Amino acid sequence: MVHPIIRLVVQRIALGLLLLLAVSILIFGGTQLLPGDVAQAILGQSATQQALANLREQMGLNDPALVRYWNWLWGILHGDLGTALTNGHDIATDLGKRFANTLFLAFWAAAISVPLAIILGLVAARYAGRWPDKLISGITLATISLPEFVVGYIAMYLLAVKFRLLPSVSMIFDGMTLGAKLHAIMLPVLVLVLVVLAHMMRMTRAAILNVMQSAYVETAELKGISPGRVIWRHALPNAIAPVVNVVMLNLAYLVVGVVVVEVVFVYPGMGQYLVDHVAKRDLPVVQACGMVFAAVYIGLNILADVISILANPRLRHPK
Amino acid sequence: MPDPILSIRNLKIEATVYPPDAPPHDVVIVDGVSLDLQKGKVLGLIGESGAGKSTIGLSAMSYGRGGVRLTGGEVMLNGREIRLANAKALRSLRGREVTYVAQSAAAAFNPALTLMDQVVEATLRHGLATRSEAEARAVKLFRKLGLPDPDNIGKRYPHQVSGGQLQRVMTAMALCPEPSLVVFDEPTTALDVTTQIDVLAAIKEAIHDTGVAALYITHDLAVVAQVSDDIMVLRNGKTVETGVVRQIIDDPHEDYTRALVSVRSIDHEEKAKAEPVLRVDGVTARYSGTSFDVLSDINVDLAPGQTLAVVGESGSGKSTLARVITGLLPPRAGSIHFNGRDLTPDLKSRTKTDLRELQMIYQMADVAMNPRQTVGTIIGRPLEFYFGLRGEAKRKRVQELLDQIEMGKGYIDRYPAELSGGQKQRVCIARALAAKPRLIICDEVTSALDPLVADGILRLLLELQAQENVAYLFITHDLATVKAIADSIAVMFKGKVVRYGSKSEVLAPPFDDYTDLLLSSVPEMRLGWLEEAIAGRRMASAGN
Amino acid sequence: MIRIPPSALLGLVMTGAFFFVAIFADFIAPYPLAAVVGGVWDPSSSEHWLGTDSIGRDLMSRMIYGGQTTIKIATLATIVSFGLGSVLGFTAATVGGWVDQALSRFVDLLMSIPSLILALVVLSVMSVNELTLILVMGLLDATRVFRLSRAVAVDITVMDYVEAARLRGEGTGWIIFREILPNALSPLVAELGLRFIFAVLFISTLSFLGLGVQPPGADWGGIVKENSAGLVYGIPAALAPAVAIAVLAISVNLVADWVLNRTTSLKGGRGA
């Protein structure tokens, strides 16, 4: 007899993989099956018949859609993402380098924003309705209303141009020391932190407040237990699942923020790579990037669900 | 006389309210309440919702829920003033000298910790015993409270035990630190009636054996009469009267207390059998996607102008029966005859006349009325829909109906949110009546209401029945209500009718086991009832 | 008389002003959209209140016309997302069965990838024009409206008053329009504001990435992009449209917040 929690986790992961498969169909279909001739869209209206025919041949557009999809998926499963139309490079190689850069940026943004958001969320919950809470929610409202690139340029204008504290462009390359890299990415990290912090804080606050207002926390207070122990022993174990969910949701949100922030600071990451190739209509690259972004996003969501399944006492100790 | 454990003088409690369309302001919840509680005594606090009884109970721990503040008077616990005590002093007092048993133990236990961890927590935190001593104490209490497998039940998590058991564990949790005072806040209200009696007896015995003083808060006078020495009757935050149990029950001084005592004393003469308006014939039903029958082979009938009470506990299938009769859940087998015709099983294929003549009233009047419609629209719609009444004629008829439910002028343009609980239920009755039905299904229509308000609704229903000759299928879990209004009774248990007949037949011995259990579990408003009922039960189980 | 708190009043006035300027841009803008009337990045002067842009066009005029484009596209996209999302959401909730299942699963799929990524993928093969942008944004955002309106409608359909109407024999039309819709309206109106903000941010982001409104057209995101190179030299021209986006978004947010609060207080409201 398998423990029900293992069954649930396996189910959730299987569902996630199924979703990823559906997404691959969506991405492939979105780029290949939309109305209009893909080759025409890539080369423009002035393309010659010969050029169009060559491109169709090169992209395998003459095969049936199902065959093309299967070949593409088969390639992905074997780590072969194809070659870029614009420069003939192997996509997996280019993408790998840039993906590492993006992860580097996202890692530092997450490493700063997650603890900060949880602490500020706790402060806001602790002083709910009082001035620290109002200040925090006011700032939240402002940052939620700002697109990432606006935050980026304001930060750049103030910190890089007016006060010359940080570099305005975040170039990193292989030979750099870690310190030099960190200095280079300080500004984009700051912007990403600002962008995700508000959401994460607001949702953490709501999750904590929800637990703090529950009857069992009142029971603990009526036992004369110290506030520290009430939070540590009674509130926290029950707040873990919702807070982890909040964190994961916002890390997934970070994935989107990264695209724009990389463009603002000319950072050689995957977002910039994707945007460049969308403009050049380099389909294989766009598809590959789309799949990687989707996989990360779905992966984080699965992780969030699995953690909340594991943290649920009702599932851990079935009747 | 020794000094009281708890002594409250002129207590005043206020709260800040935030109405949507007005500036926030303070309201007085409790005003000038005083009480004394001696060691080993139980004081019952009784009143309807809004009486301030829970708020007073929590003031014994100097605790205000939400924005509630103790703004005046004196609260003395074991000779020390605690109303103005600082947080540290209160912490050393709560969970040591005074403990609390909440209405919903299911919500009051932390789902992430074992029962034992929570039961001994206060004892350990206040340094009253070592862990092994505390656990031994807890097991002893579990045994005393009649919990199954007392040695191991502490290893379980809250969701792994039943509601009645959880309520007993919470009582053990309150008694474990050996406090001088326990506050019981409606500890049995959320339980089924047959579970309530055992928990009640366990609590009473535990209070008696440990010699602890207790405040027992409830809205049910019959319950409080069983466990208390004295009773304080509260209304709108003020004391109505205080006295020993016998005086309050046998010789109440105030009109309000008298009304509370005599509630459910409606005397309803049983009507003779007659040709039925509704016949339920061999109905069996289940919900789609499930594999068991919620109802099996139900046969009952109901004469015009009479009341059939369908009584049972939660999960007995009584509300499902209503869904089958109204056509919301087509039965798997059996048929329903109404007015000499066969009703089609499915709602969609019923004629307008069938729909009109069969009306329904719900438990929660709050959600049974569209909050965006005025009373006039709500009652007027059936008039328009079934009889084509419009304009002035409709408005006139709506007013007639409002007069009939004793609400009079000035309500026709109000929204449901502006009405009290009882008024809302009256509007729902008027809406059903507007269709000129032959049968109204009443689904727990009084169980969300305070006893006096419920009493008024029942009297109104009986009056309307006499005027309009309408039949009621009255679904309820409350036997007192059944006795007050039924002509015939069907007792349901696990999807079957276990006993059915006229009121006098059903309520007269010999009983089947379940009906006996049910009848003997309904608290009666007299001293010694609980002991008799428990003794009767022990005898019955010894006889088996 | 409804009491409007000052913050919501400020939001209403500001939002109104933005729409007024957008609608009457032709009469308000001092110079044409594309006319080169000065030097590169001239500072602000009495002729050019906000100075000139990267190729010497009047920045004030470009801001006004850009606002018109941004607000127009965002409004139309919101109409598409709302029309599509709410109709399908209500249908799924009231009809149920396989229709509900199919729609809900498809929406789950669309929402399993960030909208921006999906939009980029789609825009890489479609010709980018205003109509495409409106449809792509509207469609992607309709998923959120669908989820909300379905959830709201499902909450309402289980209410006893809807069952009462059904038992009375009322038709589907009455149930949707008289019982469900009046109670679903307030949360949907609040959502309308949030969806509009989202559309403004979305189109601005796309244009900023060079994948939204194409030159010679202009919207706020595009104007930020055109002038972003100046920032490094300390020329803040790119910040003007950035601030405009932020102020519009905050104004609408203030109004939406108020509507949402009113909704929740109505739900919890009880009579004496």
C-alpha cells in the first residue's frame, strides 16, 4: 500500500509533465499553424519565390505538421534544439550560456527578495492596520502600477547617471571575477527585487494574517503562551505552505521580469536572446526559448504544489 | 463565605465598528454586569445572540476578541484585579488559573500538532509539571471524559478524531493545568443531539470531580439547567436576572426569562388522518458519482393542511428527501404523487401549476433571498410569474402578504440586508405563500434563529396553516420543534425511515432503539434530566 | 448619496483627465506627431514644455498622441478580454458539464505559461499591427477574466435564491440576468480596472521591446525606447512617458481598490 502522499506527489508531477507536453503543442502550433505563410512572415513581402521555397525546404515546412512537430519534440528530448536561422549557430550551445547568465541574475534577485519579502510581510502582518503596514501597502500599490522597464530606467537614471554609483549597462563575460560580475549586475538585481518584492510581500502578509486570525492561534494565546512561541510553534507550521506558494508564484513571475530587465540593462541573458530573435523572426530560437521559459515556470509551480502537499498535516497523517 | 474565585463588578465592554457608509464609532456590548463565582460552582450565562455572553466569558481571562475592549468596571480573579493587568501578568494567568473551551474544537486545535502536544502545552509552559507527569494527567483526564483508547489517543492529530471526541479532548486540555476556573463557550452547540448528551455528561462529571469553578455559556436553557448551580440571564449586554437554577426555571421573576423558559411550549392538537395531498412511494436516490443510496425505499404521505415532520441527525438524508420531492434530484426508483397526479421526476418537465403548488422555505434566509432585490420584488415575483399580477394590483397583494406575516407597512422597499434574521425568514414565508401553494417544504427553517424568534416563526406557520389549509413537510433535527407542530412524524436514520406514523403513535412506547436514543437525548428543562437520561442509557446497554 | 473617499476621487479625476486628453489629442497637441520642430533633445522651453525628443520632435505632442494610442489599444484589448472572458465564464458556470471542462482546461493551459512569453512567441510569426496586438492581448487576458467570472458565477449559482428561482420555474434568461448578474457586477467592475491597467502595462512593455506599436506610430512604451539612449547622457526624456504610464496605472488602481472595498463591505453587510 503506497502512502497517499506519495501518490499525490507523483500525480502532481505527472500532471505537470502532461501540461508541459500540451504547452509544447501550443508553442509549436502557435508558430507553425497560425494563418499565413511562415516563410513569408520571416522573409517579408518582397521575398522571391526561390528564397521562399529554399526556406520552406530548410525548415521542413513541406512535411505534414504532425511530422514536423514530432521531429521537433524528439530533438528537444535529446537536447537538440536545432540551429538558428539567422546565424546558423547551434541553439543549445548559445542558449545554454545565456540560460546560465539568466539563472545567475535570477538567483541573486531571489536570494535578496525572498527573505526580504518574508520579513517585510511579517512586519506588515504584525502591525496590520498601523503605520508600518500602511506604508508598506502604499509602496506596494505604487510598484505594482509600474512596468519593469520604468522601474529599470528610473533606477538607472538616479543610481547610474545622476549619482554614478553603479554601471548603467550590465555586461558580463567569461573572464570576469565573481566580484566584478556581482558589481555589474547590481542594478538589474535591484530592479528585479523591487518588481517582485511588492507582490511577494503583499501575499505573504495575507497568508500570515489568515493564519494569525485562526481559532487555534487564539487558543494558544488563551493558554498564556508567549507571542514568540505562538508564532514559532502554532502559526509558522501552518503558514509554511501558503508562504512557499507565494514565493514560488513570484519566482515564476521573476521569469517574466527577467526578459524586460535584461533588455533595459543590455544583459546577455536568455530574455534578451528571445526578444532579439522575435524581432528577427528566428522561429527555432523563439520556440526553444519559449519551451525553456515554460518549463521553468511550470517546474516552479509543481514544486510549490508538492511542498504544500508535504506540509499538509491532513495528508501526512491520514485517518 | 470565602472569597469568590471570580468577581466581576460593573463590567463595561465596548467595540469599534466600521460600517461601510458611516464613520467608525464605538458601541457598548456589555453594560454594568456584575457576578460572583465561588470555588467548585458553575454559573450558566444564557442569552440570545448579541446578548454579550461570550464576551463576558472571555473577560474572565481579560481577553477581547477582535476590536473588543474592556473599558470599565472591575474583574477580580483569585483576589487580583486583572482588567488592567499588563500582557506579562495576563500570560502567566491564562492557561494556569483560567482556561477556555471553545465552541468549535475542530477550529480551535492546531491541525499541525498532535493532540497530546496541545493538551499538555499550557501545563508545561507554565512549569506546573514535568512532561511525563503532565501526560499522565492528560491520560487520566481522557479516561475520565470517556474517550476511547485513552492511552494512545494523544498521539493522534485533530482531524483524525470525531467532533464529539475533539470537544472532550478540549475539555481535558482546559483541565490539565488544574486551573481554578474554566470558561466553557457553547461546548456542545455544534454537536448532534445524540452526541451532545454524552459530552455534556462527561463535562459535568469532570467539573464535579476536579472541583473547578466554571462559567458555562450557552443559548440553550435546557442544557445550562443540567450543568449549572446558578444561572444569569443576559439580554443586549445587560443582566436580566440571576438566580439558582431551580428559581430561574420554576419561578422566573422577569418577563424575558419567563418567555425563554416557556419557549417551545406551543400546544398543537394532532389532526385526524385524511386523503393525502402528497404521497412519496418507494423513493430511492443517490447522488451522481457516488456508489451508495442516500435514500432507500422511502414511503410517507401527508394530508392537506397538516404537517409531516421529518426528523433526523446530520447525514440522515432528510434534506435529500426535499431535493427529490422538488425535482432537483430525480430518484433512482419510486414515484411522487402530488394532488392526485404523478409528479415527473425531473424539475424541468413539471407544469407551472405543479411548481406553483409546491413551494420551499430554506434554513438560511440570508442566502435564500437575492440581496439586490427589494422585499417588494422578492414577494412580488411569484405573483407576477404565476398570476400575471402587475403594477398597483401586485403592490397591493404584496402588502396584504406582508400584513399576513405581521410585518406591516414600510418594508416593501427595503433590501434583505436591512432586516433582522426573523424578518428575513418571514419574507421567505410570504414569498412561498404568494404562490398559493398546497404544500410548503420547510427545510430547518428555525434552526438558524434564536429560540424566541424561532418560536414566533413556528406560531406564524401554524396560524397560516389554519388560514390557508396548506400542508408542511417540515424537515428538522430538533425534536422540540417536532412536538410543537407535527401531525405525523417520520424518523430518519442513515437514509431510511425507521419510524413513521401519527405524532401520538411515534412519540409513544414501545420505541425502536434509534428513536429511543433520539428522544432520550433531547435536553428537557428540568433538574436531574441529564442523570436520568444517562442512567436510562446505561440500563438499556446493560440489558442488551 | 455615495461617499467617495479622497483617494478614489483623485483616481477618478486623474483617470478622467487622461481619457479626455486621449480623446481630444488632435485639439490639444501643440505640434503634429511626426514633425521635426527642433534640435535633438532640446531642453524644456516655452515652445516645447517637455523639450524635444531623439530626433527633434516636440515631446509634449508625442506624449499626447502616444497616450492616445496606448489608451486606445488598452481599452479595446480590455473590451475584447472582458467580452470574451465574461461570456465564456458565465456560460461555463451555468451550463457546466463538458463545455465547462473543455473551456477550463484550455484556460489552464494558456495560463501555465507567462502571458508575455506566449505573446512573444505568437508575435514572432504574425505581422505586428494594432489589430493583432489588440487581439493577442485581449485573448491572453481573457483567461483571467474567464477564471474570475466563472468563479463568481459558480459562487452565486449555489445560492439558495438561485435554486428558489429554478424551483419557481424561471427560465435561464431570468436566472442569468436577474439573479446572477446583479450580484456578480461589482467584483467584475473592479476587475475591469485591473485588467485595463494590465493592458496598459502589457502594450507598453511590448512596444518598449520593439514588438508593439511600430514606427511611425507611437505609444508611451515606444517613446521610452526611442529616448532611452539619452538617459546615459543624463537626458531624462525617456522618463516622461514612463511617469505617465505609472500615474495612469496608479489612478485606475485607486478607483479599482475603492470599488473592490465597497463590494466586500456589501457582501458582509448585515441588517440590525
